[in-house]
Amino acid sequence: MRLYPLFADLNGLPVLVVGGGNVAERKVAALLEAGAVVRVGAPHLLPALAEQVADGRIAHIGGDFEPSWLDDVWLVIAATDNRELNAEVAAHATERRILSNVVDDPALSRFQVPAVVDRAPLTIGISTAGAAPMFARRVRETLESHLDPAIGPLVALAQRHRKAIVDAFPDLAARRRFYDALYDGPVLQLLRHARHAEAEAALLDALDHGAPPVPGSVVLVGAGPGDPGLLTLAGLRALNRADVILHDQLVSPGVLAMTRRDAERIDVGKRGGGRHTPQSEINALLLRHARAGRYVVRLKGGDPFVFGRGGEEMQYLRRHGVACTIVPGVTAAVACAAYAGVSLTHREHAQSVRLLTAHCKDSMDTLDWAALADERQTLAVYMGLAQLSHLTERLLAHGRAPSTPFALIEYGTLPQQRVLRGELHALPALASMNHIEAPALLIIGQVAMMADELGWFGETVDTANAELAA
């Protein structure tokens, strides 16, 4: 069956919904959103619908269906669980040349209600002509993940200035280029950052002086801890738009596979004992590509502002006049703890969490070890695998109990995740004995015990050898 695509303006028009149950309630909500004057015909109504009748938002026609219910309506939806009744409603509507929809019954329907992607005033309707509505839902999910939420405000802004745009660009090709510049340039970027007045000013300036060349920019994107499913929608949109992507070693292959296929990818990862890209070189690459007019994504494992040098890179770019924004990522402490079944805070065990890095001995010497030894807190240690002995010694020396539980999470959120559990005094020996590799996140505190009970992902290492390590 082929359907004629149509968006109906129902504002102020009477529409009938036959049925008073859950399905009818959903249909009424959508019709009210479109500004329709809704009448609901049914012997009985759900409490939520009855409340809307009492509030005057909808009208109720009681009793069994009568053809007179269709008097002067523009549209009818049959939403009962009685197919014979639904067929009767549809037949009477057809006699009167009124479009009708029977919910979940395309054979009886004269129009289909599509799955909708709402970026008002931009609306995308998706239909399978009633053949497989679940597939329409999946297509909608895909579009939702790719469409920038700021596209709606951009369409509204363009609508508000449509006459001025048409007058300024009577040539259709020139007008198309102007709209492209709105989408690709600073106007959409400003709307994305909720700077509406500046976006409107940029549009008006482009009308007066012509759209300027799209400037280069950098966005710092947090890739999360490894599982591609933990990449945010905003991060995915940035990756799909990127001309150049500078990524760290900790960005997983699964996340890199989601990047735009024709984007230039540059590995600037730092590897212990191996190739090392100096921060100054990374800064220079970001600046060079941005000044060449490219949209640059700096893709970092975890969150750029948690031990990711995101602040340093943003400062550098801003000082050199390059626009730089940030898309936060799920930081490793939160994600790895969740995948290991560890609640970082707990009313009975920990009222605070400390995030610390222990990638080198010199940086550890600056820490407040007396404060870190407090029992009623959780320590989440990044990049600490090489300093486990020093870390353990310092905590024990400042009063942390030898029996304090720990959870050492290797390759957190990835299929090869392992969780090593034990007591603090045995931490270095257990990690060595079980050949734990980086990346690994260490959690110290009473909450680490929860991994035994609540762990749900990956492998948990048997700690029966704890006595040997003691």
C-alpha cells in the first residue's frame, strides 16, 4: 500500500476519539498537542481522561457509538479493543468522507499515524504503511540520535526571518547557500549553546553582509570508559560531523568505529614506555586544523575534564582565538564502578568520593594522605597500577585499616573486564599475581565489598589466594 504523506493542521478543529482506555489517552494527548478540539466518545473513561473532561480540556460523549458523533468532525480515531465497533466507526466515517484511523489496524484505516521525530517546528514522520510499526520506531530512534536538538530553534529562527531571507536572496541557489551557512556556521553553534540572542544577531549580520566563511572550531568529546553504548548522543553527533579527529589511546575501537568514515583520524595517544605525543604537539595540531576551517574533535577517554587535560587544551585554544566547546563523557570512576556492581556512595559506608590520579610517584607525594586515610569515604584512583605498592604503603602508614576492601577493575565496561577483590594490605601482591593490566581503575573503601554481591558484568577474579598474598 502506498500512502500520501500529509501533515494536517488540526488547530481549532473538532476531532473525535472513540474509546476511553489507555490507547485513547495517548491519542488524545497527541491531538491536544496539535491544538485540536477533542471529543472522546465512550461509556466510561480512565481517571486521567475524566480529569481532562472536568478541567474542560476535552469533551465527553457518553454511551455507545452513534453515527451522530461524527457530525462536523474533521478526523476520527477508533481506539477501542472491539474490532467490530472500530470497523463500524471507520465505515460511517468513510460514508461521510471523514479520514479515520483504527489503532493498530491498517486494513480499516484511511490514514496512518507515523512515528514522529519532534524538533518543533521541524517534524519528521516515519511510516511503514502499517506493515511493521516497530521498524518505524527503530528508524525514529536512529534519527533521534543523529539530529541536533538545536535544529528546531534554527528552523524557528529561519521562519521568523523568512521574508527578509527571501528578499535578500531572490536567487534560489544563493538562498540555498545561505541556509547551508546557517546550518554549518556559527548560528547553529550558538543555538546549540542556548545563546539565542547572539544567534539571531549573527543571522541578521549575515543578511546584511553575506554569510562569512565557516570558521574552524574544536570540540572536546568525552568518549566514555570504553563501551560504545556509553558515548553520549551529543558526542555521537560531533563524531558524525567531524572533519578531523584527534584521539587518545584509551578510546576504544568500538567508539572509533562510530566516527565519520571520511574524517581524518590522528592517533595522539600516550603509551607508557612507547610512543609519546607531547602535549605541545597535540595543541599545535588542534590549532592548525581549526585555523584551516575544519571541524575538529578532540576525542578523549572518559571525561575531558577529569584527568584528561581538557582544561589545558581549551585554555590554549581560547587564547589563540579558536572556538572550543566540550561534550562531557562518562568518567571511568562512575562507569567502571557501575559495571562492577559498586555503589560509590552508600549511607552506611561512604558519604563522599575522592577522585585521584596516581600515575607517578612525584604527583602522589603532593596528596593529603591523612585525609585520604579517612574510613568513611571512597577513593577512586585513576592510572595507579604502576604505583600500587607506594599507594598501599602510604594509606596504611596514615591509618587506613589493612582490612579495607578494594576492587581493582581491569578494562572496565569492555568485554574483557575483570574485577579483582581483596583487602588493602594484599593489593600489590594480588594485582601482580593475577597479571592485572592497564587500563585499570582502583576503588578503595567499604563499598568495594558490594562487587561480590552486585557484580553483573564481566569476570570476577577468585580471591582465594588472598592469604598467599598477605
